[in-house]
Amino acid sequence: MGATVSRRLVGLFLLPVLCWGAPRAAPATPAPSPAPAPAPALTITFAEGAAQLVRATSLYRAGRGAVLHKNDLLASGSGAIQLDNGAITVAIGPASRVWIRNTDEFILLDGWLKVQARAGQAVTVATTHLALAGAGSTLALRATPAASALFAESGAVLVHELDAGKRKRGISVAHEHFAMRTGAAPLRLADRPPAAFLAAMPSGFRDELVPLAVGGAPAAPRHERAATFAELSPWVSAHPALVRQLRARFDPPRPARPTRPTPRVLPLLEHKASP
């Protein structure tokens, strides 16, 4: 029995030694979390005809499948256009021009625009007279040099009046209500859009916007020619900030010349005669 107890004690003594000498498994490295999927690009998913696209200082023709970039200028021509990015659907009416400020921010220079944002998705739209913001909203907007008018088809829209590009008070336009501003006059609200607004509205704007997708590789816009500031400046003449931005494309500021160091002038030492 004494031998049995001794063997147990020896075993208990050797067990930590053996465990200490055994190689330890490296701690498991946590698997990296998957990177978030990039947001879908803003793409032309429908076009009744080739749209005119201004990118940088060049003119392009863009059709279905063309991906739009920040600060592109888009002119629909004689047909309607639809844009999609997975969260926002934008319909541009015929004879309309839009500045693509970002994938969720648009400036209607003139013509018609309809925007539909999915629930929780914010979107902003501006004209010469108004700046609009909504989330999960659908709105139809018309802009002319004299006036801007909107219909909040679904969801409320916060509207700010603009004077020389500066925002004034904010007014909430409720679901299925209408608002219009002419020149610098205050915003006028109505329970329903007037007959003239509905009569001028593009026919496709009367239906609910259906998001579309484009399969396959993006279709690159077709380069036509170089543009000039003189031909494009009338598009943005009512927007001083856009005029400055457009001018900077064609006449970028020159880099400052490096300044040369001023030569150091050492004072002359006057040597006094020794006494």
C-alpha cells in the first residue's frame, strides 16, 4: 500500500511538470469581421434617349448602365431618365438639368425631378429658391427661373427658403400637400397641387417609381468633345456657388510660387585702431 501511495504522489508531482513542458497551443486569432459591402453606385437604369453628361471639362453621351460621379451635370434632353442606387430612385423629366452633388443630394437646375427614398434613407434636393430634406419620402419638384414648386407625395418634407444661397426658416410640408415659392416671396402652402402643376407634370411622374437594376458591367459614357465655361455657365447662372465651382474647373487657381529665402546681410565690422 505504501508503494501505491508513493506512485500516486509521484504521479501528482510529475503531472504539472509534464504539462508545463508540453507545448502550449497558440491562442486562437479571431476571424476578421467582413468588410461592409460598398454602396451601389448611382446608375442610369432607364433612358428614353442618350443623356448629355458633363464631367470635369468634357461632354459625354450617357445611356442605360452609365455610372454617375459626384458633381456630374446631367441634361435629359427630349426624354425621361431614371437613376437608382439601391436606396434612392430619381426620375428626371424631359428638358431638365440636374447637378449630381452626391448619390443622395441633387440640385435641380431647371425642369422636373421626382425622388423616392426607401424608409430611413435621407435625401436632399435644392433649386434656386428652395432646399428640401426628407427621409423615406417621395416628392415631385419643378424648377423654373421664376419659381419652384413641390408636391409631397409620401412622407413629410422639410423645406427651407433660399435667398442668395442662404437658408431661411424651415417649414414642414405634410404628406400629399403642395408648396410653391415665386421669386423672393414667402413659401405658399396648399392642401393639393393646382391643376396647372398636374397638367404640366410628366406623365411618368403620376405613377409610383419602381426601382430598376442594370445587369452586367457598367456602360461607359461616350466622350464627345471638350466643353467650355461659356456654354455651361448659363446652366448654373442662378446658383453663384455652382458658378464659382464650375469656373474653377476651367480655370483652376495656379499654385503659388515658392518664395525665395531673403539673403542674410551681415553688418560691416568697424575695426578700431590700436592705441
